[in-house]
Amino acid sequence: MGNRGMEDLIPLINKLQDAFSSIGQSCNLDLPQIAVVGGQSAGKSSVLENFVGRDFLPRGSGIVTRRPLILQLVNSVAEYAEFLHCKGRKFVDFDEVRMEIEAETERLTGSNKGISPIPINLRVYSPNVLNLTLIDLPGMTKVAVGDQPQDIEHQIRDMLLQFITKESCLILAVTPANTDLANSDALKIAKEVDPQGLRTIGVITKLDLMDEGTDARDILENKLLPLRRGYIGVVNRSQKDIDGKKDIRAALAAERKFFLSHPAYRHIAERMGTQHLQKTLNQQLTNHIRDTLPGLRSKLQSQLLSLEKEVEEYKNFRPDDPTRKTKALLQMVQQFGVDFEKCIEGSGDQVDTSNLSGGAKINRIFHERFPFELVKMEFDEKELRKEISYAIKNIHGVRTGLFTPDLAFEAIVKKQVIKLKDPCLKCVDLVVTELVALIRKCTEKLGSYPRLREETERIVTTYVRERDSKTKDQVLLLIDIELSYINTNHEDFIGFANAQQRTSTNATKKRVMPNQVIRRGWLTINISIMKGGSKDYWFVLTAESLSWYKDEEEKEKKYMLPLDNLKLRDVEKGFMSSKQVFAIFNTEQRNVYKDLRQIELACDTQEDVDSWKASFLRAGVYPEKDQPENEDAMVPSDTVSMDPQLERQVETIRNLVDSYIGIVNKSIRDLMPKTIMHLMINSAKDFIHSELLAYLYSAGDQGSLMEESAEQAQRRDEMLRMYHALKEALVLIGDISTTTVSTPVPPPVDDGWIPKEPSPPPATRPASAAAPPPSRPLGVRGPASGPPPALNPSPAFGAPPVPSRPGPPPGQAAYAGDPNSGSVPLVPSRPARVPPALPPGIPR
């Protein structure tokens, strides 16, 4: 076996496997293990039960093993079992182990014979076992039974390949002796993933059930259908023995007696049986681990480095230390303040590339949503002219006015300014909503302390709500300030003389720079299937036109639409559509595109729609104002027709109002973000940095505030356990002697008899593979070249001649000659020639 360090490595790898599994991380180490594969009812589970010496696996007909069972055998004085999903519970009664396996299997797969790739982890401690890690996999089948899915064969095959394709996995191919070995499903799938035979070990079961007069001697001697690592035969309990509760120890004794007394197997009896199989697997797994040590060491080191930073704070952790709690509280509050400020101001680390968040969303509210809300209520031309007409007439009273009244201008302006209150308050509400979501996101890092997170979120959110009311008061104060004095001497105000000269069309001219590109991006044009169906195009919006192209290279232009007399309209999305839709139409009832009066444009999200609408506003394309359906019938006849003098007065005041409201809007659009930033956002940042800690101290006892969640305490323990397991593994690997005697892999054999799948390319074999294998028993195969010594041809005893030098003790003869022992092949000594209890008629 080499040295003691190698024997300790298997349980240590088991410990590593549990450490990774328990915290929900994927163990990327590909730890060495042995996977048991074979057809249904081939005897895989019985072999594992013989290893343990207990009945603990489910029994029945058809598919019984429906989830992978990772079985970790640990040599120990006491005998009990543990499940990874039942931590802390020791199973002494192995009937309870069977029931727990069945219950855990049905929990995921149900009772309809379905399968699941999620493994069950079982560890068995016993003085009767050697350290081993095996995986019992579902048996391969061809036909679905009962409620099984029709592709059950492919599901099981895919599950098996998940385990056995790894180079670190040894394959234990189990085949019953009473079937044709050339058709073995286990050897066939092993050949696919291990064409050189470096990882495959053959196991022949049910030797006692072969037809009378037949035996598997040539197979077990690796002559008939050779494998590179050879075969080991075992005899399991029959169904009658299982039903009769025959003790496994008695079954192992019967197995030993079978091999010693059978004429075909007595000469290789020391290399047959469950005990020899267990020793061989232990040795081969240990050797396999040694071979993979360099790669395992580097992976362990990289895993350890990734944990170092996170474990640093846990190394000297004392849960009840008040100093630690105070320090943790200060660090948590400080980190919360830093995270909050980074989310508002923006930061280069941990940038979200999929969605807008934090300050970016608030910026979009300031410069896209809020201006859009202002414009939506600004341009209702018909309603505005009607109000101006009423105001002029009411001011003149019974007289016919000769001059345009100033009071009408002031009344209309004040009414328009008052309308700004709703969009301004809506803007504040949108910012508050984003801040509350941002606070909730930033407190996620406090999840280790549920009470602290809850109190922090409550205190900061309450403060933001308080600032919300103060900010709204200030915003309303801004509106009242605008109402208190109409400044007609403003430098941007057009004045009375200019207002008379301007016409309505000139007043609505809003394009400043011709051909200025405002936005580019993908949009979907929704067209009925009869007219070609919906298509995606690359759109380019300028100050004068909307064009769309085949793609973003902008070489193949599909259409160019002038922006004159265009407006926007909201459209409800279709029943089957997941996209958000808006439409463009011509106010003069002209076709917009081909024979369509309006074109519907679709985006993936509502945020994209709002952003495009804001871009159209910059280009002078405004949203349609909702009008009552029977508006014309509601308008009094005296407002429809006006005399020329009243028409000129209405036009003049309309131009003056348009000019002054533009000034007010510009001022409000500039002051609103500043007011919200000062009174709400910056104030919240200052509160978090300077006052939050005091509020937390006054909220309750510091001890209860800093109580860890059960999940965090468990995670800390498991993280420390994994960290120490990694360090222990690295120390142990460092202590293992690299000069340990290594057993070379057996030479290649001609295993072309195993059927291959047509898909994989044929493996190139060494020249030695073409030669027939030596015709000597598997137990005395060795790396020495040259013909083997002649064996005693007499079938009566089946034992080789006495060697010329003293042989090893009888108990070690066959084992020392094992192909994986690395020693010179030895033959059994003379006392081993005559097995006990020879059948009658054999000459002595």
C-alpha cells in the first residue's frame, strides 16, 4: 500500500466531498472515486452489501436504484451509518438506512419508477470495511416499464456518462456469469469512455447460477475476453437467501467455500471473492489517487486561495464577544453608506450591464420621464384657445374691447403654471420609489444579521419618507413662487410686439439644428401578416426625419418619414405579444407609410418606449392629447366662430402664453432635479453617514441587533470546515512520499471483442495489443516480459508446482501477486495446494 499517508487520503477526500456538498458549491476537484455500472439485476447492490456486511439497500424487481448513491466506506471501531441530508443522526439499524434511502429517492422521483441524477450521500462506518468511495448507479435498461418515460434508456445512459467520463473515476463493470459476456452493457459503455482500458475493472457475479457443466474459468483467467485490469469473480446471496434473511457473514463464508471447492476455480480462489475485490478496489483507488495527486494539489491550492479572504474574518470568531459585535456594527453601517453612495453616484466596480440601477434610473426620471410628463400636458391647442377666448370675453364684459387685455394673459399663464404641480409631484414619487428599492438592495449585504438589516431598512426608509413630504412642500413652493409674479421683462420673453407678428405655425417651429441625429436603435414595425408581417429595422431619428434601415450599417435605407405634422399615440400591446407598443400618425389624416394611416413601433421594455418618446419630444414630435369623443358637440356655437379682432387677440395671447410657459418649464426642469437632489438624496446620504448609527443604538439592545441568522452561523461553520479540510488535505498531500512504490498499469490486451459505438473514433493501440495474452492465471500476471513458466497441466489440483525458493505465507500468496501490487509475481506455496474439504474421489 505504500505508506500510511496514502491510507488516510481516501477518508480525507470523503471529508472534502462533504464539505463542498454541504455549502451548495460544486466541487470542481473531480475527486477520485469508483462508479459501479451494469445492467438491471446484475448484482451491483449485492456486491456493495457484501462489502459492508449488512442489508441496507432497497430490493425489488425492475429498476430499484433510481438515484446515484455515493457510498463512502470508512474503517472504524463502531458500526453505524450517516446521511449527508440527515446531519447529526446516526443510523445503527440498517433497516432504517434502507427505508431512508427509499424515502429520499421517492422525495425527488416519486413512486412511478422515474430517475433523478441528484445523488444520495451515505457514509458507513464499520470494522469490516476498507476505506472506499463507490457510486451505485441505476442499472441500464432497454424498455420503459409502467409510468417510466419512453426515453428512460437514454436518461440512464446520460446519467452514467456524467460520472464515468471523468478521468478520475474508476469503472467497476458488473456482469452476471449466466449471460453472454460479449453483450455486456457495462463493458460496452466502459469501452466508450475508456478505450485504452486504463480505468475499467471487471466483476463477474452469479457464478453459482451457471448451467451445470459450464464455468467461467477462461474469463476469470482473462484468457477468453481479456480486460487490461482483469476480472474478479464473486458469489452473492440468492433471492431465497435474501428472503430467508441469511446472514451476509455466512454468505461470505459460503462464497469462500464455493471457490475453494469448485474444480474450475480452486487454483485461483485466493484472487476471487468479495474480500479480495474490496482489497483490490482499495488498493487501486489509492494508487489512482496517487497518480492524480499533482493535479489535485494545484486545484486544492486554487480553492484555498479563493476562500482565504472570506474566511479571514472567521478565523478568530467569537460569537458572544461584545467588541466583535461593536466592530461588526460599525463596519456594516459604514459599508452600507459606501454602497448607497456608489449606487447613486456611479462606480466602476461591479457594473450592472443588463439593467439600469440606482443613480442611472433617477437620472432617467429627471431627463426623460419628467420632461415627457411636462410636454404631455403642455400642448392642447384647441382647449387653450377656448380658454383664452373665454378669458378675453369675460374681462371685457358687456363692452367690446379694442385692445388685448393683460389680465387675460396673466389668468391663462397662472392656470397653465398650476398644471405643473401634478407632473412635479409625480417626479418626486418616482424618485422616492427608486430610493426605497435602492435601500432594500443595499441592505442585502446585511443579511447575516436579520434584525440589523430590518432596522436599517426601516430607519432609512422612514427618513426618506419624511424628506419626501418636505421635498414636495418645496416643489409646491417653487410653483407658488412662479405664480406670485409674472415677469414679462424676462430676457427670453417675446413681448407684445413680437407676439402680434408671429403666427401659430411659426410658434410651433421647434427644430433648432437640421439633420442633427437624436437617436439610433432597433425597433419593430408591427404590420399585419397580410402586408408582410412584423420586422425589425435599424431606426435613425434626426431633427427633421425618421429613417429606417435593414441593419446598423445604414447602407440599405428602407424609408424616410418627415416629422412634419406627426404625433405620438399609445397603443395597447397584443394579446400574444410581449413587447411594448406606441404609434406615429399624421394629424392631417395622411398616410404615414405605404397605405397606413399610422405605424406601430414596438420595443422590448416600457423603459425603451419612454426613452424613444423622450427622443421624439426633442425632435418636436409630441404625444396626442386625449379628447372626448363628442367634443365638437360639447363646444358652444359662440366659441366656434370669432370675429377677426377677437381672433387676433386670441392669437396674440396664445403666443405670449407659449413664450412665457416655455420659460417657466425651462426653469422648473432645471430646478426640480436640484431640489430633489438637495432635499432628499444628498440629505439621505448625510443621514446614513452621520446619524444612522445613533438611531440604530437607540432602536434596541446591541446584542439582539447583532444576532446572527441561523443560516449565517451554519454557513460560517461549513466554510471554516471546508477551509480546514483543504488545508489538511494540502498538508497530507505534502507529507506523502513521492517515492512510494508504484504499480504500473497492466499491459494492454486485445479487447476488440467489446462492441463499440459507431460514433467514437477507434483508439490507436500499441503493437503489443495484437499479441494474445499470456495463458496464465490473472493472479500471477506481472510486468515481466517473456513467456510465463509452464503451469501444472493436471486439472485435478489446479495448483502450480512448488517454487525453488520459500514462498510467502499462504494468506499473502495470491495477494502479493496481484497485478496492482507492484511486486514480482509469486506462486502459491505448497500448503496452499490442497484446499480443505476436497470433494470425494480426489486422490491425495
